[in-house]
Amino acid sequence: MSRAGAQGLMQLMPGTATDLGVADTFAPKENIQGGTAYLDSLLKRYHDNLHLALAAYNAGPAAVDRWHGVPPYRETRLYVARVIREYNRRYLLRHPAQLRAAAR
């Protein structure tokens, strides 16, 4: 459990988990299904803007809406940057032709 109260692999807040129909946040399959459904709903809400969806996953949609973008919270900004950096790193490892094209 996090300091904020998030639970399980996908670090779902109890209220969010309830809204998503996740009965046991510590059951891995249920938690992951809930977390991915939540991320999908955030991507739809923010029109596939990954930065905003990740910020909302971390800080909550209310914070993203209040700040009209990624909130100025250090933890949230670091989280968004870390997830996107890791995604890009893994993507390029799986698609080496993209890496060669980007280097040109």
C-alpha cells in the first residue's frame, strides 16, 4: 500500500477500485484488469493524450482538470516522464528499424 492508500500491482485507490468493480485490490488479475480499464478510460477522456492520461492515473483526473494539463507536482511529473521514457526505450528495443531511422 502506498502512503496515499493506493493498493495492489496497479496501485488503485480504494474508491477508484470500487468504481471499477474491483472487489479485491490485492488479487493480481482483478487489480490489473481494473488498472488497465482505468487507464483506457483516462486515454478516452483525454483523447489519447498519453501525458494527460498518465498524469491523471498518478494524481487523479481532478488535478489534471484543475491545472488544465499535467499538474506541477514533482512526483507526477517524474512519473509521467519515467513511464514514457521506459515505454520508448522498450519500443525501440523491439523495433530496431525505428531506432536506425530516428538516428538519421
